[in-house]
Amino acid sequence: MTATVVDIPYTPVPTPTPVTIEPGRRVRLVNLTPVSWNGLTGITQTNPSPRVTRLDVLLDESSTEFLRRDVRARTNRRVTVPGPDVTRIVVPRIPNDCMFYAENDS
């Protein structure tokens, strides 16, 4: 049994373009510690610095409610659990690498 090698044309891998998260965009949080923040959605807040690598995220009402009920959030000192009268909470200084656009999420 013989095998033949066929020349495969070289196709360069495209270089990834960095995703920049602008203020006012709806995002989903991923790959974060504490893990209770993963999967939450919200709106990025404005930051006057042109070299922004971290943004505050204002969670939407459903994500704030989820965080309030999450048992993991109560056991972590870094997570502020919102009170029963709070409808939205700001999660501070989230790295841009830990967000992706969630405009079409429902």
C-alpha cells in the first residue's frame, strides 16, 4: 500500500483583531473570578481614559436578581450582594478580555 502526498497550498492564519468594548454596549461577563459574575449581562459605563483595559458594568435587573440569589456570591468577600431594594448594581473594573457583546441575547 502506497500513500501519496498532495501539496496543500499555504493559507496564512489571519491575525486576530482585538475587540474593543465601547461604553454603552450590552455585554456578557465571562472567565472571571469570582465565578458568580460569569454569565451576567449589563451595560458598559463611560470611562474618559483613551487606553481603557477595564470598564465598569451596570448589571441589568435580571442579572442583579440572579446575583442576589446566588449562594456563591454570599460566600465571597469580593462580591457585593445587592440588597432587596436594589434593582441594578455596578460591577467595577471588569477587564475587556472578560466581556463579549451581547446585543442579541435575550
